[in-house]
Amino acid sequence: MRLACIRNRLAAVAASVMLLLPAAAAAAEPAPELKTGAEGAALIDVESGRILYSHNGDKPMLIASLTKIMTAIVAIEHGNLSDMVETSVRAAGKEGSSIYLRRGEKMSLHNLLYGLMLRSGNDAATAIAEHVGGSEEGFVHLMNDKAEMLGLANSHFMNPSGLDAEGHYGSANDLAKLTAYALRNPVFKEIVKTKHKSAPNPNDQWDYLWKNKNKMLSMYEGADGVKTGYTKKALRCLVSSASRGGQQLVAVTLRDRDDWNDHQRMLSFGFDHYPLSEIAHKGQPVSGHPLAVGRTLRYPFAEGEKEQLRSKLTLVSAGSAAYLLGERGTLDWFVGDEKIGSTPVYDPNGARIGLPDKPAWAAGERAALRAAGHGETGAIR
């Protein structure tokens, strides 16, 4: 009887209802101004995808070895970590930073990824690309496909190493979004926080021993990634990440002579002024409806923003495919007029509510990046 009433109610309307928290009268107070010496910079909250700070964030620029963030995540997603990768003549002779692979040498893809990210080996990048993509050119195609999938409109790749090349560029905002996405992969996350790594060396009696070039891992409390970069044209480039109190942030700077200090200031700025707060938790009752929130949602609020939080419930028709799959509607969440996220709603007694909680970006990479937004103000669009 109760189920029939719910179905009749849902079938009668595919309605939108404003509920829970009304908009506050007072506007949010802006966070203190943040400045760096970078030509391009961005700061992002990993869980929500909200860009907290951006300076020339959409400007396409040379990104040097920050390219290898894309190389690593594409290799992890498309390759087999246990594969033994043979070093080609082309890979062994690659110019620039190197882990000193020799022609014909074999190393597991997993260990090559450590050499790629800790020591920025261009030889490792080429060997990985040739193995996973069939050729360096084939792998670059996968990199650009991934960029398009993630909505990185100001990035394009011509090689897997980051050596300067016509048509090879990225932006601070794009690198922030890419890194936030990559850090959701446990293999990538583990590699980039590693300070030291050893790997078998078939050419000598001792193992390879790699020390991570990223000084932030030792300089900043909670630092756990990600990648350094430098060429004579790109100058100093850096992507760093840190976690505190269950929140992870990523900072990006391009062409910044004082990047180590700037990244410490940027990360502290984010933790101090945009703490991650829970908006709704899975199983929470929906006010005025026999429904429950289907996924926990957290968001980094600036001072005064949480008071403006409100939600809008949209119910689905009882005859729809979504209803038959267990969904009953969607809660869209707003700060003022800005949409900041969505959560599904389910029957609290149904099977769907008991399924494992999914992260905010699990609905799809395109949707996630659109939800993340970009721009100088960090607004969510």
C-alpha cells in the first residue's frame, strides 16, 4: 500500500521542489587575495573538482615534464602493469632527463612508471608509449583522446615526455583538473607520493634506486605528490598535492621561479580558507519526502558560502527507466544560483540504497569536469 502511494505520488509529478536550506541574505565574504610569481597558476580541491584559485588558468603554455602526468594515467588505464617492456633504440637514445635505460633492457611497466614520475625519465616515457600505444605516435593519440574526454580544452600533446614541440601545450586549470582526476587512481596516487623506489637492474649487480625530484614531499606537511618540470623554454613548472583532515588539494604553477614557496602558500591558502564540509550523507532522509540521499557529498566552502546552500529536488516518473533501476530523483545543490553538485535519491527501503557509495566523479569524466568548472573566481558552472 505504501509503495503504491509513493508510485502514484512520483508519477503525478516530475517535479522540482526547493527544500532544506534557504539562501542567506548576506553575500559570501571573499577569501584573502592570493598571489604567486607564476605566469599561470591554479589550485583545485580533488574531491569536488572545485578550482579555488586561478591566475591565467586557461592560458595555453609550455608544460615540460608535467606532461608525464597524462602519460602515467593513460599508461595505467590502458596498459598491464606486470608487462615487461623492452627498451627500443629510440627510447634508449631519448634526449633530456633519463633513468639510463639501455637498448634491449626489459623492465616492468609498473617500475617504469616510477622511473617516469620520480626521475622524469624521458627514456621511460618513450618506452612506455611504444609499449602501450604500439608506437609513440599511437600513444600520443591516446593522450589527446583522454584530454578531450576530460574536457581539457586548452591542452594538446605531441609527445609523452614534455620536450618542447610545436603544438604541445597545456594550461594551469587543465593540469589541475587532470591531476585531480589522476589522483583518484590508487596506482597513480601511490607512485607520486613515493620518495624513494628501487627496481631490478639487469645490467649491474645493484638495483636502480630512484629519489623523487619533488622536494615538496619533504618541505610541506601532508605533501603527497605530484610532478616537477623544466625546459629552457617552459622554465620551472610544478604540480604538487597535499592532504590534511581528509581533504586533498592540488596546486599548479607554470613559469614560476619561486615555485616551492608559492606552492606552500597556495596549499595553505586552500586548507585555511576552503575547508571541505559535508553537505549530505548517504541514507540521510529528504525533508518532506519518503526518500533518502543516495550518495555522500562534500564541498569546500569559503566563509559565508555555506549559509547560502540550498537544494532542489527533481522527481522521476514511475514509468521511467531510471525509476525501474531504483532511482527516485536527484537533489541538485546550489550556493546562491551556482550549482555545486548533485546527489541521487532512492527509496530508503530499496536495494539501491544499500549499494556501495560512489564518488562524486563516478558518473562520468565529462560530467565531472563540467561540474568542476573553471575561471578566475573558481565558480562552479
